[in-house]
Amino acid sequence: MSEATTRGIRVEVRPDYLEHQSDPRSGLWMFAYHVRILNDGADTVQLVSRHWIITDATGRVEEVRGPGVVGEQPVLKPGQSFDYTSGCPLPTPMGTMHGAYQMVTQKGERFDAEIAPFTLAEPYTVN
């Protein structure tokens, strides 16, 4: 699990290997990642976009940018949280992800809430 807090916005991520959706013989490893975004701060914020940096075991890097998450741009009042699950295919049995969510306060201030690095790994790949 990874966790980072930026300006009162805490981002927790727990990855899972999806064995039944993976096909290592054809070079496909599927992972899910479960995200909880908590507003531990004093300001209401909206998540407007995401930026992921995905690195596979060969060092190949892919960047993913886009509006919101899972089709939503949630607004979080102080004390509220938002949970979602998404997925990531990799061509290797191991990789890493990290990135940021761009947040906007009610006053129009923009900032990036860090998503700390986490490992995607087929079980028993990492000792």
C-alpha cells in the first residue's frame, strides 16, 4: 500500500494482481488498484484531472493523463472521502505506478495531490 498527503488531501492506494484476467504466456499481467482519497484538510476541493506514470520491469514508461477518475470529478468537503478501483495491464510481471491528482479549491487555487509510488507485482515475483 502507498500513502501520501498533500495540503490535507491523503491518497491511499492498494494494488492487487488479477490472476484470472492475466495471460503470462501472451505477455499480459493485469492489476487492479484501489484508491481512497480523503480530505483531511480545511478546504473543499474538487479532483479535476489525473496524471499517472507507469513503469514496467523493462523500464518502459507510459504516462496517462485525463479528466477526473473513473468518469467522475468528485468534490470532497473536509472529512469526506472518495473510493474507486481501476486497472492497469502490464507486459511484464512487475512494475510501478505513481503520479498526482490535480485538485482545485473553492477559491480556485490549483495544486497537485501526490500519489506515492506503489508496486504492481505478480505474487512471488518480489522477494
